[in-house]
Amino acid sequence: MTPAFPYRTVLFDVDGTLVDSNGAHADAWSQALVEHGIKADASDVRPLIGMGGDKLLPAVAHVEESSPLGVAIGKRKKHLFSALLPALRPTAGARPLLEYLRHHDIDLVVATSAGDQEMRAILRQAGLDGLFSEHTTKDDAEESKPDPDIVHAALERVDGRPESTVMVGDTPYDIEAARRAGVAAIALRCGGHWTDADLSGAIEICDDPAALLAWWARS
């Protein structure tokens, strides 16, 4: 922590928070499900984006991720999503926010329910790779969000303390995972779908990274 900034560590969700990718994930999941005989519209999947496949597949299709069908759906989803990757863009102000925090010597840690390979591809596409101290994904945790495993893993990577850490995300799952790990959360609206009431567990709600940067710079 420095006098200019109240946190030593900032954990970041990626999809919907730093990269405008939630719609692409929903489209890829729904198409993969339909191709495997499971009726699922993107609108059915969209409220579940932010969870990992370990939570999403049982919720939308009553399929376990580790089952043969779950593995096949997950593999197809990754292939479909990779085709959508070139169209993805960072959310407004994502890179300036990360650069501002790096200037204040803050540990920046990815804490995402996506897999490691997918996360790194998304960050490269958005021009945000190389800006983080560490990365944690569902590959580093037994359970994805809203369980706190990924947040705990992120803190361990940088020897972070919950009281000097904040989580930045765009879904109630980010807020719940942070709460269960004893970490404050800031919510961004740029992920879409969720209302401020849904995100009310956050200490602050901002439109996007640019608005969060402006808020931190003012305060």
C-alpha cells in the first residue's frame, strides 16, 4: 500500500471486466450445447457467464464437466470461441487502468474462471498481456466462482493479504467469491446483463475501467 493508493493487490476478472467477451462466450457455449443435442439459447447461458464450466454445464444442461459429454461440449466450445476471438476488444479504459496501477507498484493478478490457455489468448487479443504480476484461473482451483478458490489462489501467488486487496469484476459471482475470501469487491457494468441491485455487494459500482480509473484518481 502507498499513501496514494489504498490497496497493495488488485485482482481482476477478465471476461466482461477487461475484455468485451461475455457475449462471445454465451454464443459459443449455446452453439456447442445445441450441437450435442441440448437445447440452449445464448440468453439461457448469458446469466451464467462468469462461472467456469464446472458450474455452468450442470446449471444449464445437467451435465458434469468431467463426463464424456461434458468434455466433448467443453472442447467444442473452446473451438467455437477461438473463431470469435479476433473480434474481441478491451473494455473502455482497460489498459490505462492497468498501467495506472502498475505505476503505483500494485500487484495485479488475474483471477478468472476461464482456463489458462483461453485466458492468455484473450489478454493477447486485447493487448493486455504482460501487465500482470501473476495469473490464476480455474486450472489453479478445485471450484470456479462463486466459490472463493480462485481468489485464495490469487492471493497466495503474491503473498497478498485480504484486507489490502480488492477484486474488480463484472458479475455477482466475482463479488461473492471475493466476499467469501474476505476481500472487498468493485463491480463494473461493462459486462452487461446485471443490474446494480445484482451487484450491490460491491463497495463501488462503475461503468467500466475508465470510470474506475477516474474514481480512483479523484479519491
